[in-house]
Amino acid sequence: MSVVRQICLLGGTGSIGSSTLDIIARHPERYELYAVSGFSRIEELAKICRTYRPVYAVVPDDQAKARLSTLISDLNVEILVGEKALEEIAQAPVVHTVVAAIVGAAGLLPALAAVKAGKRILLANKEALVMSGQLFMDAVKQSGAELLPIDSEHNAIFQCLPELGTSFESDALPKKGVKQILLTASGGPFREFSQDELKGVTPAQAVAHPNWSMGQKISVDSATLMNKGLELIEACWLFAVQPEQIQVVVHPQSIIHSMVSYADGSVLAQMGNPDMRTPIAFGLAWPERIDAGVAELDLFDVARLDFEPADEERFACLRLAKEAFQQGGTAPAILNAANEVAVAAFLKGRIAFTEIAELCEQALASVPSHKADTLQKILDDDHHARKFSQQWLGHLSSQCIKTQ
């Protein structure tokens, strides 16, 4: 009888978390939830604890701990607090697989802790590689960790590539005849909007993704194409390629999740219904395949597949991501930090949709970047970018008041 694998789920109350839990529930003979974290949805975290009975639950502060303690006082679940606790559960000796699903820069340190501990990491937190790509990948090689992407696009690329395990060298793909990676994007809900129409986009419109069920921040990133820009940076690190080896392809139906072009003219594509349970199940069971509870793809129902180039003029965030990667050092971390501040401001109605890209561009141009050879330098420049972005927002607000 096979050993049941213990799972650490970083970010259990989000969309990736709920999909992961569904897979665990479908395969109790394979997986158990050992530890889980939540941030603001404490009631949802309590439900997870009651259903899956983890050994540990991690919350951000003492107030959240008190709330969760009240809700699950009858359960034998130990509640831990803070960022260090996230790193501790990610490194726990009994844990086999860590699902890194915390959104944003907050997910970097626990994901890196899992890597250093040599775990299998299912990476949904793209910021970990965007912020610290070289450090992160060096740690993977040094520890022997298994890094499996579960963003649908990167997972699709992984499935379409030659058998190279989970470690890629800079010349590995060309040697195997890989010519180009075709990274698909839905285009978001505003791909046909004019520049003037984009200025009037509301937060409610931006969080309503046409194909995927995602959190607010990722939905806005998808609408600006920043999500695709960050995914491009992530793909460069994951597969050891340069931006010019990646073509972003807008595919509105989100049926083809990405493609790989080969020197002989072949193009391999991974297709499926837009459901995150497919890549998560792939990562949990790799190299096996298991039931994910996802409906079979009906090609006759799909009927057609459309493709178009991404417009980097209207959606400047994609261009900025390429520029940040090419600039190197801490520039991607600066871009990511500015974007997080900008998206939060947009969701609160403080800035227009088009000003997200404007703030990101200003941060890249104004915040000095440094060599990203230590984690502290990366975190310092992340902090500097956030400080600059808040000052920019303050200046923008004062200008608005003056013109009223």
C-alpha cells in the first residue's frame, strides 16, 4: 500500500486553495492536508479545518488566531501566527508537497523555505520567481527540490516540452528542437476596448473575468495583461529562456492553455476546459495522472478557436514586464511591488484603470534597481518601490484636489 502524502497548503482560502482541497478530497488514499494557511477569510479557514482536520493552521495575527480558536475550539488543530510560521510548516519534515498559492510578494519567503527544504513545490505564486528568479532557481538546484508550475499556462508548457524532469539548463530546449514557447492569454474582458474606453473601466468590471474564477487582484492583473507579463518573466526562469523566445498569443476561449513550437514545424498544445483542478492534479500526482473531477473537453461544443497578437500599446503592462526582465536585477521586483500598490488603489477607486500601467512605468523609471544577489536587496527594493508608489498616489490625489 502506498504512503499517503502530507500536503502543506499555503493560501487555502483562495481559488487555488479550494481547487487543491477538492483534489485532496477526491483522493484520500493518496493525500492528507497536514497544514494550511489563511489570511482574511477566517470563517472559511475554520470550515477547511473542520473538514480536513490539519495538524496546523496559520493565520496572520493574534486577532485572527483568537477568532479561529473560537470557531474550532473542539478540534485538535494547533493555530500558529505570522510569516515565520508559514516558513515552518513549509519546511516540516513530514510534508511531501507544498502548494504555494499565497497571492503576491507575501508568498515569496514560505515558497523559498519549501525549496530550501527540498520539497515538491506546486508553484501558483508567480511573484516568487518574478522577484527572485535567479536566487529561487539556484536554491532549487542546490536542494534537489521538485518545482512544478501549476499556473495553467506554465503547466501546459511543461506538458508540451520534452522529457527533461523539473530542471532546465539554458541550452536544454534548443538542443531538444524547441523553437518557441507560445504563451496564451485570454485577453481579459477588455481586449476590444479602445484607449478611451479603458479609462472608464470600473473595479466591478475588472474583477469579472470571462473564463476563469479568480481572486480580485489576479483578475485585475489579467485585465491589464500584467498577469501575462509576470507569467512571461516566470516562464523565462522556469524554462531557462529569454523573452524573445516567447510569443504571447491572445486566445479568447481559454481552451488551449499554451503551446510549444518545434524546429520541425510541429506545434504541441495542451487543451482542456478552463479549470485549475487539471494542473493542480497534474502537479500533485506527477508523473502519474489522476482524476481531477474536470468535465471532458467537447470540441464540437467549442466549435472554434481564435488567436490574435497581444496589443502592447493599449496594454502597456505586458511591455513593462519584458523591459523589467531585460533590465534585470531587482527591476522585476520593483515592477511587481508597484503593480500590487496600483491594483489595490484601483480596487479602492483611487486611480483609473489605465493609471495602473502609468504608476508601474513611473516606478520602473524612478526607483533604482540593484543586483538581485541577496534576498535582502530584493526585499529592500520591493519596499522602496512600494514607498515610491504610495508617494505617487499621494501626489496624484493632491493634484486631483487642486483641479476640483
